[in-house]
Amino acid sequence: MNFILEIIKLIIELLIIIFVSKNLLVPVLRKVGELLELKPQTIGNISGIATSIPEFLTVTFSSISGMADAGIFNILSSNIINCIQYILAMAINKNLKVLKNKALKINLVLVLITIIIPIIIWKIDIGDSVAIAVIYIILFYVFNKINKHYNGKLNIETKETISHVKTNKKKIPIYFVYILLIGIILYLVGNLLRDTLENLRYIFDVSEIIIGIVLGIATSIPEFVTFIESQKFHKNSNEELGVIEASNNLLVSNTLNLFVIQSISIIIINFLE
């Protein structure tokens, strides 16, 4: 009966992380973006950060539990699934034609690199090296510079002035309090998730690779929702802006997963050794 209880706990904990990220954190961050009158690129960046929180929690707590491979495959599967979901969201919203934009193509190339790199690192078995963490941080900086450069070109290419509505910026501090409370909830659930992962590992003697892939599938759901909703939000004004927002969401999410979250995992693993 213990194993059934642990599986139920795992499902509930993952559902809570996904629900909180999708229905609480992402909407609050979007509201803050609107109140600050941020551009779609910036809102996409914010969404990318928000939707990477489930990966941050599962990978971090997997590493603390001594399951390095689970963390690696969580990141790899998440990045692959994010890419598939992005294309699917484009198809659903009939926006694939927008991907002919050169700047968006560059973003997709960078996204593909975030999939290729972890495969290579895993194959040559140096994924827990501190040197890799340093390289990841450098690559994160380089990718951000490239993205920022082409975002500048996107500003010219879209040639749309977004109409600003009157906003009550006094509410911004309240939303930041919401973000803090949401972060505390996610942290507490993450602690519970760590214990559940440890129990499942010993009860089933399941491969860390399988655990990582399952976690990757589960933690990628918020990205799919934001890919769809960002395009719907701009549907009646300029569909290209929705694609730009989704593209930045995808790139930021994948680069954070690989270069930042995986680096944190590597540091934890080496610290615990």
C-alpha cells in the first residue's frame, strides 16, 4: 500500500505545482507586465521565468535527493517537449507562417541548441562537472545577448504601437506580495516532492532516467498553456506579437532550464559529495 500512497502523493504534488504556476503565478506576472506597460518580448521573458519554476523545484530537489540523472533528463525532456508544444501551439493558432521571420528563426536555432547540448554532455558523461556549470553560465549570457539583439530587430519589424490603457500602478506592490506568497507555496510543495521522489526511488528501484522523463513531461504543461494564451491575447491586434511573446517564453524557459537550473543542480551535487 505504501507505493500506491507515494504515487498518489507524487501526482498531487505535481498537480499543485502545475496549477499554482499556471493559474496563479503566470497570470499575476502577466498582470504586472500589463500594469508596467511592458512589451510582448518582455512579457514573454517573464512568462518563461515563471513557467521554469516547476523545473527549478523538481531538478533542485532531485539533486538534493541524490538523483542527478533524474534532474538531467527532467531538463532534457522538458526542453524537447517545450519545443514540440511551441510548434503545436503555432499550428493550433494558425501562426506557422509568422515563423518565416528571420529573428524568430534565430530564436528557434538557439532553442534547438538547448536540446543538443545536454545530449552531448550526457553522452560524454561530464554532466556533474563544475566546469560545465561555468560554461553553462557563459552560454546563458551569450544566448541572452543574441536574443536581445534580435529582439531589437523585432521591434522594427512589427512596426506596431501598442495602445496603452489607463492602469492603476498602485496595485503593483500587492501583486509582488502575491508573487512572494506563491513562491512560498511552491517551495513548501517542492520539499514534499523531494521526500516523495526519495521514497519512490527506493520502493520501486526505478531508473532515475524514467523519473526525470516523467517529471519533464509534467513540468512542461505550463509552457503549453502560455504558448496558446499569449497568441490568443494578441489575436485581434497583431498575431505576430503573440508569436514573439511565445517565442521569448520558449527561449527563456529552455535557456533557464539548461544553463541556470542545471548549473544549480551541478553545484548542489558537488557540494553534497
